[in-house]
Amino acid sequence: MFTTRLISGIVLVVLAVLVVGKGGGILFAVTGIISLIGLFELYRALGIHRRSIAAVGYLTAVSYYGILWWEGEKYLNLMIIASLMVLMALYVFTFPKYKTEEITGAFFGVCYVPVMLSFLYQTREMSDGAYLVWLIFLSSWGCDTCAYCVGMLIGKHKMAPRLSPKKSIEGAVGGAAGAALLGFLYASVVGGGMDEFSDPRMACALGCAIGALISQVGDLAASAIKRNHNIKDYGHLIPGHGGILDRFDSMIFTAPAIYFAMTFLQ
């Protein structure tokens, strides 16, 4: 199991370097595909993947990415509201076919997976995005590693004992501090190529710290959904890791966190 997980992890890192490094249409397409797969996994966990409301969710996700690609951001709010109206229309005109939680779950899924994960592409498209996009990975995966190490060494106070008994407050602090250090070191190497920051090292350190703290919420949120619906993994697409949501759960939160943090820190 460990060997399978390690090999899959290496493959993921190599693919991330190639796809994210290239950016543009390739990153956009991969992000969109990952988003749709993740949305399907979530809908399956919620038990609505075979219902008509799931089709509304998929159509909304595709429309969202289409608007994003054609730079029609001013229409995004209209599209989200229209999606909710369609779902509510299905709810009332087919009553009592759907339960309230199924409608809210379908709408939540679109915001949770495709919209939030799209900020991986949007961060890459920012000024200095070729450098900033890697902060998403540093603050997410770096936080996971540092939190695990610190938690194993000195973790005593449980952060969410009923949800994740092994996670500690000390580990959470260590994860954020470790991610901040990684951001600082990263900017020390590549910061000279950034044009939008007067002090890239401090900006990247702060951005990674913010992203790391929020990534831990994302990790726990994904675990909470699995606990509520009595599933171990969202899928089996990635050997040794589970599904898309099992591997990208924290990154879903980290991507928009880094995007907005670095936007305000410019």
C-alpha cells in the first residue's frame, strides 16, 4: 500500500509540474476535468449523482468554466443565480420528488468543487502567476507534511477529536509555520522574478501561512462529509490515495485563499 501510494504521489507531482508549469489551455482543461470528476464524486457521496439535479450541477460547472475561459466574469453571478433558480424550479414543480437537502447539496457541490478549484487556473493567470501558483501546493502539501511531523513529535491537544483524532493544535500551528517557512525560502530563490511585490519573501510567507490555515479547514470539511455519509474514500481513481476529492480536498480551499491573499498583498 505504501509503495502504491508513493508511486502515485510521484506521478502526481510530475504531472503537476508539467501541467501547472505549462499553464494556459492545458491547465484550464485539466482543472475543468478534475473539477467535473470531483463534483461527480461529491454527488455520489450525497446520493444524488443519478438524479436530474446532478445534470444541472454539471451544466453549471461547464458553463462556469466556459465563461471563465472567454473572460466573461461579469456574467458569473448571473450564471450562479440562474443555476439556483433552475434547481428551485425543479424543487417546486416536481414536489415532493426532491428533498431540500438534495437541492442544497447540488448547489453546494458546484460552489465547493468547480468554482473553488478554478482558482488554481486563475492564480496561474495572475501577474507573477507563474511563481504564485506554486504557493498553492506549498501551503497545502507542505502544511500536511509539517503538521504531521510536528503533531507526531509534540502533539498533545486535539484539534477536532470527534472528526480527526490524530490532528492536534500543535500540528496545526506547526503546519502553518512550516508552510510560511517554505514560502519564505521559495521566494528567496525565485522572488527576483516577481514584479508585483516590494518584498516577495514576506508576501509569500504570509500567503502560505494563510493558505495553510485554511487548507486544514478544507481537509477537515472533506472528512466531515465522508463521516456524515459513512464512506471511507470518495473514489478509487488515484491508487493509494482514493478519489480526486481525497487528494485535492485541502487544495480546494487553498487555491482561492492564495489567489485572494496574494491579490491583497500586491
